[in-house]
Amino acid sequence: MSTYNYWGDYVNHIFHIYDHDREEAFQIVGKSKFMMWLNDHADRARYSFFSSHKKLKEYIGEEDDNS
């Protein structure tokens, strides 16, 4: 299966979100942009979101096992 759609978009990095309060949908293109959106709009008191394990470890201050 191709990771590109008819228009040439890399479909694995297009995220579709539905807002139940506003009854509207939107999309975010790009994994990093989606992570930033999550960190700005999700329950940040409880969760943080990262696009890689390395970024998570940097955030919590752990060193990489490959060091």
C-alpha cells in the first residue's frame, strides 16, 4: 500500500480531529505540528506528547541508552 494518496500527500502524517463541542472537524498535517497541537489543547496537567522516544527522554532528563 502506498503511503501517498492521489494528491501526493503523505497520508501517514495527516491527523483528523473532531471537536464534539463545536461539532466541526479539522486536520493537522505533520507529526510535529500534531504533537504541538496536543500539547496546547489536550489535558496538559496530566499528559505531554512527543514525536519520538528521544524527545521524551530529553524532556524527562534521561540519557540515551546509546550514549
